[in-house]
Amino acid sequence: MVTNNNEKMQELTVEEKLQNLYELQRIDTEIDKIKTLRGELPLEVQDLEDEIAGLETRIENLKVELGELDKTSSTRKMDIKKAEEAIKKYSEQLDNVRNNREYDALSKEIEFQKLEIELQEKRIREAQKAKAEKEALMEESKKRYEDKVSDLEAKKGELNDIINETHKDEESLQTKSEELAATIDERLLTAYRRIRSNARNGLAVVTVDRDACGGCFNKIPPQRQLDIRSRKKIIVCEYCGRILIDKYICDYDGSQQKADLEALLDAQKKKGRRLRKSEE
């Protein structure tokens, strides 16, 4: 099967190869227009999805951190309660001391427990301040999350509308593009795709228009134009590397060439009439 396809490709004339390339370019350009219609929407949707995922992670992390702060505050409150109980116990023992050494030792323990209470209260205040800051950040993150989800739904809706409108056309064009690509030999197809990927407007095959390349608009020498019109070999622009064809290559019935010739003759007649009037 592959051998038969290769044989058919080899049987094609240069003119037929150029015609197939031109048709492929025309179809791929239509696909590009559909993709342009979508604009930056696919990227915007992806960016919003990434940002929403980041916000979800941040909100979950804040929930964990708030939980840890609450747990820490509860532990410190328990430590304060234990210290208060110790102070009460040591204070009662002061009434039964037998010497100054025991009195001093108990007094130091009471002082130590009071300092411990002050330290734990300070840490609780710090935790409460950190909690308030994280709660504010949580509210801000939630608000931003809701806004981004709303934006995402709108962008997705807009993108889906465009996709629904163009899906059938794009699918049909894609099928045609693949069918045409199968008729072009691999080396030529690879060159076509390489040129297309490097060209800003995606044009790899262009016509010669007004003696210039239709891609970069540099002038084409007359002899080279004759070679292009002969359709005997594949010629590329020496400036931009695009494949050059004459504008009538797919004018199978000659109607376009005939119309252009009539327009040229009409323009020459009008020019002649203007010259005669000026001479009079």
C-alpha cells in the first residue's frame, strides 16, 4: 500500500505537486483562520485553570495553618491552667514551710510559674494576631477564587461557542488537509511544514504578485519569474525561503487568467483615452 502511494507520488509532475501544495496551503490557511478566531481564549482558559488550582492549594494550606494555630493556642491555655494550679498548690505549701530554704524554693517556683503564664499569654496573643492575618488572607483568597471561577466559566462559555460554531468546518478542513498531505512526498511535505512553522503568517506557498514574492514582497527577477511560470521545478524565494508559484497554477479552466487579461486590456483602453484627451 505504501509502495503504491510512493509510486503515485513519483508519477506526479512538478506542476501537479505545486498544485497540491497550493491547495494544502489554502486549506491550512483556513484552519489557521479558525484558530485565530479563538484568539488567546485557550491560553486564557489554561491560565485561569492554573491560577484557580493555585488558589485552591493556598486556601487548603491556610485552613491547615489556622487549625494548627487554634491547636497551639489551646495547648498554651492548658499550660496556663496548669501553671495557675501549680501556683495555687505552692501558695498553700508556703503556709506550712519549716525553714527559709523551703520558703525560698517555693517562692521561686511560684515566680517561675507566673513568668510561664506571661510567656504563654504573649504567645497566645501572637498566635491570635497571626490567625487574624491568615483569616484576612483566607477571605481575600476566597474572593479572588470566586472571581476567577466566574471568569473561567465565562471564558469557557465563549470558547465553547466558537468551537461549536467552527467544529464541523475545522474537522472537515483537517480531513482534507490530511488527505492532501498524503499525496505529497515526504521531503517536500517536511519542507512545507518547516517553512510554515517559521513564517509569521503561516504561509509556506505564495504566488508571485506584481513581480514580487507574496510572502516577503521582495522583487523577483524576470528570468526567475519565467522559471516559476514554466512549472518545471520547485523554486523558493531567495529572501524568505517560501515556495513560489504563479498565480494561475490552480486556474484550471483559465477563467481567472482570462478575467485578469480583460481587466488589463480595459485599463490600457482607459489609459489610451485619457492620453488622447490630454493631447486634444
